[in-house]
Amino acid sequence: MERETWETAGDMDAKLAGEAVERRATPFPYSNWGPWVGVLGVFLALGTGVVMGIPAAILGTEPDGDLTTFGNVGVQLATAVGFLLVPMAIAAQRGAATVVEVLRRLGVRRFKLSIAVKWTLAAIGAYLLFAFAYSLLIVVPEQEDIADGFGPIPVQILLIAIAAPISEELCFRGMLFGGLRERLPRFAAALIAAVIFGGLHALTGVTAVPPLIAFGFVLALLYEKTGSVVPCILLHMLNNSVALLAQ
């Protein structure tokens, strides 16, 4: 009996060790849903956010048709939730059994700090160079100031500098770019994901779309180079925080 128990424990240890090695060796991308599910998932996430935001929009609309602070916050929060829940649902439907595994499929993984710092600085440099050239040669980008509609500063920070970067990175980089990258070369997948990312921001300012495409492109490359979506979230948070301070 003791021998059988010992062998069972040994088998369990070997199995756990094997699973740990397998997790470490998982090649990029970590998704398994493919390009079309990734693309359709973005629009499903957007639609989910719109539907979830309808009650807030109805209850928070003033007589003149403008949204109140409650309405703006509710709609923005619903959008973030849609961008978060749909990618997680797709990862779960494709075999991720736990929340941890779902997040790992979407790129929430450990990363080497030295590599992340190097590629984050490279991403910042490339993006600033593009933004400078775009402003100098084409037009200074203008984007609607939505922060004031969210009321108090802490709420603005929560929605713009925290919720939006987390949900958008899991959706556009973890789900969309990951799915595209399963079948497409790195730069093609990054460009398509970036165009969709930038295009969906057109309602806040058309002239800001090209810089946002460039930002989405460097974020996708940062994701692949670091093997984690976390540096992308941090850079996105930094970008949105700077934009919030500038408004």
C-alpha cells in the first residue's frame, strides 16, 4: 500500500513538472482561435459593450440629448467590460479551464524586465518619431476630450488610465493580434490589428487615427518581443496618463 502511494505521488510530481515545462515552452502566440475569431471577437466585444451600455445611456441622457456624468461613466465602463469579457470567453471556450489559464492565453504572463525595458523604450521612440513626423508633415492630431464627461479626477483615472488600457490590450493584442499571428507574419498581423485598433477610435477624432494605428503597431511588436501583454498594458497606461494630464 505504501509503495503504491509512493508511486502515485511520484507520478503526480512528474506530471506537474511536465506541465510546468510545457507552460514555459509554449510558443508565441498563445492563442488557439485563429485570425477570423480574433477579428470577429473585436466586433463582438464592441457590440457587447454597446448593449451593456444602453441602460446607462437611457437613464443618463439629459433633455437636450447629451449624456450626464452617470451616462458617460456607464457607457465607458460597459465598453471596457465588453473588451474584457469577450476575449476571456473566447479563450475559455477554446479550452482554457481556469481564469489563470484564460489570462495566460491572452498574454498575461511573466516577462524579463531587461527585455521589457529595452523593447518598451524602442516602442516609445518609434511611436514618438512617427507622431512628430505626422504632426510636422501632415496635420496635428486632434482627439475629443472625453475626460471631463467622467466627473471627478479619480473616476477619470480609473476609466482612462486603468480600465481602458487593461481591457483594450487583452482585446486588441491578446485576442486580436494573437489570433492573427497564428496564420500571418509578424508585421502583417501587427498592421491589421493596429488598423482595427486605430479605426475604432475614429469617432473621437479622425486625425488621431494614424498615430493610434502606429501606437497599436508598436504595442503588437512589444507583445511579441516580450512574450507578455503586461508591458503593453503598462505602456498604454503611461500613454493614456500623459494624454489625461495634457487635457
